[in-house]
Amino acid sequence: QQAVQSAEAQVRSDDRNHVFHSWSAQALIDPLPVAGGAGSTFWDYSGKKYLDFSSQLVNLNLGHQHPRLVEAIKRQADRLATIQPAFANDVRGELARLLAERAPGSLNKVFFTNGGADANEHAVRMARHHTGRRKILAAYRSYHGGTTTAMSLTGEPRRWANDPGDASVVHFFGPYPYRSAFHASSAAEETQRALEHLESVIQLEGPGTIAGVILETVVGTNGVLIPPPGYLKGVREICDRYNLVYIADEVMVGFGRIGEWFAVDAFDVVPDLLTFAKGVNSGYVPLGGVLISDAIAETFANRAYPGGLTYSGHPLACAVGVETMHVFEDEQIVQRVRDLGERVVRPELERWQREHPSVGEIRGRGLFWAVELVKDQSSREPLVPFNASGEAAAPMNAVAAACKAEGLWPFTHFNRVHVAPPLVISEEELRRGLDIIDRALVQADALVTG
Ligand code: PLP
């Protein structure tokens, strides 16, 4: 017991003294020392277990310590731990082929990166060189990564400190029926008006100045916004009409998260570039990439692509990616996600909406859901203000704390609780986790004024 306590104390003091954390005021955080994890659970040094309903950063699709993924790393480490990208490598090529076989349309080539932000950086660079134009249109409600151009593409407040960053990014409003920027009263009207808005922005910016449009297929951190029927198809048509590159950011929603291999499959559209990371290998070794259409690949057939990375297509990362693809097939991950989403999650969240006065809207698909909390169901005033922090965020912190006290690690953002567990979660764990959130929502109900 004493040895465990001193191990924890060492982890804590090394972290506090020397680790500089993302997105944080360093003196105001107290990171939980994690001792281990298995499947959908991780635990601290006191042995307290947490059911992980945020899949770490929505990357741990196959859970902690999946034996086949761990074995794939060991096997590859014994064979060849690293090789630079200019060589042809067996697992790198195999993963690229498996991805191309799964991806829709002519997305037949893969440029591998270290993660999601650089995948978006490179997708934008490809779009610019392919079209010879510079501007990129991106949605306000979006997150595309923490590097300079990816931060500029990002519409949400994390962009602000980086502005103007890449000044040739222009933001527009995507569809969000529950809080429509277009005063729409139905999903069909939202689709139509959001498309008219996008087309107006293109006309006003000058189609001849725009390289492309980037969109999260389902907006992730900024709301689990499922595009209403016809929206993405309309975006595809507009891009074709004006000769713009359509970039789908599937860093968070690819690889089974919404019950499809690639999220675009649910909406029957084929982008010109598709970026991925996270779920491609559950983050066991950092990996991301861009799937590239034949037409864009052709641009760089006889002209050098001006970009590269020392670790592009790292064999350890690709070996876990290849095994991930096989596990998806063997464990029928996509099918089980659809089943759990519709049979277990949807009915439970619909019940919350009926029974908790603080639940304004629930929405989602597969194992990716948002529960939007409000002070008043009729005015839809959010439980906490947009971008709330400190005292203003206290009600959401209370909901999160109630979840953690009962052994559930939640994903919260602004006035929302997301449900995003590992895709291998058992039905029993899923139901237990949902019950914990159900009880935690009482904290929010107490603040309802309407
Ligand atoms: N794009 C989306 C939609 C994301 O959710 C994220 C990360 O959360 C990124 C890009 C950035 O990925 P990374 O943190 O691997 O750079």
C-alpha cells in the first residue's frame, strides 16, 4: 500500500513539476494519475475505476490494451521498429491499401501523418496546390486541430488566441436545427437555407479565390451535429459547381464511431480528400492521414508534392492500423455500434429528454451522442453560457463531478454531455454508464428555471 502511495506521489510530482499540459493554465489543473486501463475502463492509484465515456479524446475506439493491437506492436517492433518514409514498407502499404478498399469513390491513395491536425494541414495544402487558389471555407462550429492552419480552420473559441493565423480561412454557418442560424423551423428548411448561405459566402468571397471547403462530417466536440438530410449532398454539388475541393474531416467520426466505417457513408457523399486519425489505430501509436482522390493524386503525379514528415507512415503505427482493420471485421464493430446506438442509447436518451427538465435536445448516431442541457426547455437558454469557464461553468462541473464520483469519466463541452464510449464497450457497461449520467443530471435539473 505504501509503495503504491509513493508511486502515485512520484507520478504527481513529476507531472506537476515538469509536464506542461495542453489548453491549460498550468497552476490551475490537477491531472489524475492513471495507473492502468483495460477495455472501456481505466483506474487510478487508489484502485478506483472509471468507465471511460469519452474514449480518452474520442480516440480509443477499440478500448485499452486490446490484446491483438498490443501484439501487433510487439510483432512489428521485433521485425522493424522504424523506417523513413521514402522507402516502400510492407505494413505501411498494406494499411494504405486496406483504407483505400474501405473508402468510397476514388479515394485510393493515402498520405500518412502523425495525427489529425497535420492531416488537415496537408489536405489544405493539397487543395491549394491542386486548384492554384488559396482561400478555404470552414464552419464556425468546428475543431480541426492545434497547428497554425488547423487552428485557423477551427471555428470555435480555441481559434481566437491564434488569430489571424492563416488569414485566408473564411468561416460560415453549418446546419444546427436546434439552434438554427437561419430561423428554420424544419430540418428540410435548415438544409435549404444553410446551402443558400454557403453559396452566398462563395459568391461574395469570389469562387475564383477559393480552393475548397472543409467540414467535419458530423461536427464532434462542438456538438455532435448530425447534418440534416441532403446537406452534405448539397455541399458536394456546390463544390462541383464552383470547382472547389471538398475536404471531409473524419478525425473524430471515422472508424465506426457513428456506426459506419467512414461517416460520409451514412450520407452517401464522396469527398475529394478525407482526413483521419484517432480511431484508425485507437491512438496506440500516433497516426493520422489524408485519403486522396485520383484527380488530386494526379496533380502530383509529375510534380512534387511540397510536404513531408520524418514519421509519415511509421511502421509501428501502421501495424496497429492494419490489425485494427482486421479486428473491426472479426468483431463486427460497425454492426455492434449501430445496434447498441439504436437499441440501447437512443431509447434511454429519449427517456431523459422526457423526464429531465434540464435536457433540451438529444441527438446522435452509433456510439456518438450529445445531451444538450438548458435552463428552460422552451427558450432553449443553455444551462451555461457559450464558452463558459470558471464560476460560470459550475453547473456543468457539478454534473461532471457527480459522474466521476460514481466511477464514470464523462465528456462535457459547454452545455453538453456527450456519450462516446469505446466501441467495444459491453452492453452491461453501457447501461451502467448511462444510469450514472441519468442520476448526475439531477444536478442540472435543480437549476432549471423555466
Ligand atoms: N479534427 C477533428 C474533428 C478533431 O476532433 C481533432 C481532435 O480532436 C482534430 C482534427 C485534431 O487531431 P489531433 O489532436 O490528432 O491533431
